[in-house]
Amino acid sequence: MNAVWQNALRYHRPLLAAAAVYCEVVLAEAAYAGAQAADFVTLLRYIVMSFTAIGIFVAGMYAGAGVAFLLTAPKGTALQRLDVATRKYLGGEKFASMCLGFVVLATGNFFLLSKSLIASVNPLRRMGWDLDFAAWDKWLHFGSYPHQYIIPLVNRLNLGLFLDRTYYGWLVVTTLVAWYCIFADTRLHRRLRFLWVYFLSWALLGTLAATVFSSAGPVFYATFLKDAGNPYEFITVNMRGLHQQSALFADTARRLLLRWHENSTLFDPNAIAAMPSMHIALCWLFVLYAREFGKIQFLAALAFCAVIFTGAVYFGFHYAIDGYVSIIAVSLLWWGMGKYLDRHYPRQLELRASQ
């Protein structure tokens, strides 16, 4: 192993070790929940699909970069220069760190498995957290539920469909930001800080906290708490009205999540879990990350986070308190990882291509 890969492994070893432990814990949890061989085959299929999609994207990106290089380089020397540039990149810290970063991102498949296990490990009805979160939401917002403020305002501004499309564009934004960090961010401290908090958000918030505080969310409140009344009927009625005007991704997702919850398959691509909100957790991570680049990027990320937070409450997938907890937790993780990395990596240290 050459010095470049040794350095990359040294930078990423603690993160890779934490990711490996997380995957092992999730697999042990699946075994405890009674997972069969077919369930693990399903997980393996998602991992293969994930790496295949990444491979296609990476190959396409490099092919496009190569074509652009050939078109812009001086004639007669284009192929030779491309060969030199390619060798320099593939032999440098940037490429090695990119490969290791993708291994960390691949643990997201184990998050999907862990989320599917919540219904078996800690059923939604067992602890009754929805009753508490609904009560706390009302208390925090001066005696009214947050959606009672948000739905009339959004409808008055005719922004319901905009929220619907933007809320489900979250996955695209998440992928692009994560891949920007992997491919383009050469500032080692900032890059590792993002990757650490990104991973810990999935592991500690999306897996551990979501399992402990197993809850359904406002849009499923009446489904799982049939005898508690339904203070969120306004959300359902509003969603149906919007869906009649134009097909809503939110309504499709609501029905799909419920169908997955009710089937007999242990591992589904997603599952019902409200507290905390990973949508808002990662959006807030983007805000903190963007602040490292400049004011415009920070404001753009902050605006996107505000839209996602509004959509989460508007469509009833989360209590407002889910978002508050996510923001506080991610802020603490970002601060803590900054302190940890300050002791190991200078903030100005750059990843380099080979000399």
C-alpha cells in the first residue's frame, strides 16, 4: 500500500471503524428481530443497487470530464495531457479519500434496515410517545398545534404544491451535497467534519433515537391511536383537497408507508418513524456546512431547511418538536466533531493529487 492510501486510511480509519460497528449492530438487531436469509438478501440487493448507481454516476462524470478535457486541450497533446492528469488524480489523496468516503455513505443502506426494524423492536403503540409529542407541540406553540398556524398561511400563499415538490426533492439535494463533499471538498477538516456528522446523524438520530422514541407522526396519529381522538384531522382533510387538484407526492408516500408498515416483510425500503426528523437533521447539517463556504451558500441552505421544516409540519410527517430536537442534536454533533478534529487535523490541510 503506497503512502497516499496509507494517509487516506489514517484520516478515515476512525470513521470507517465506527461505520463498521454500526453495520454490525444493525445486523445483530435484525437477527434479534427474527430476520430470515431472504431479508438479508434484500439488504444485499439494495447495497448492490446503491454501488451500481454510484458506479454509473462516477463513470459518467469522469467520462464527461475526459471529453471536456479533450475538447479544450491543445491539439496534438490532448491524449497525452489527459493521461498525465488521470494518473495524477488516481494516484493522489483526493481519489483515495473519495473511495473511502463512498464506503461511509454506503452505510445508509443499513439505516434503511434499522428503520424497518423499529416496528418489531419497539412497536409504535408500546410507549405512546405520539401522545407526549402532540401535547408538547401544543404547549410549545401557545396552546395551538403548529399545523394550525402553518396550513392557513401556506394555503393563503398558494404554496402547497411547491412544498410538496420541494419536500420530495430533499433526496436529490442530500445526494448532491454529500457527493460534493466526497468529490469536490479538498479541505480535510471540513470534509471529515461533514462526513462524521452525516454518519452520526443516521446512526444516533435515525437509528438509536428513532427506535427509542418510536412514534408515527401527526398524519398517522389516528391510525395508531384510534381511541385518543384526532387533533390532526385538519392535515388529512387539507391533503385530500390538494390531492384532488394535483397528485401529491406526500399523499402517495403516506399510503405507501402505511402499506409497507402493514405488510409481513421485515425489511422495506422505508418505514414510519417521526422522532427525530432526518429530513430536518440533514438540512440543518447542510446549513452548518454551507456556513463554512460563505454567506450566500449559508442563506440558501437556511432557506431550504426552512422550506423542508414547513413541509414536514404542513403534511404531518413530523411534529414540530421532531425538528427542534434534530436541529439541537446536529448542532451539538457539529460542535463536538469540530473540537475533536481540531486536535488531529489543521483546518487548512488540503487533500492533494499526486505530485
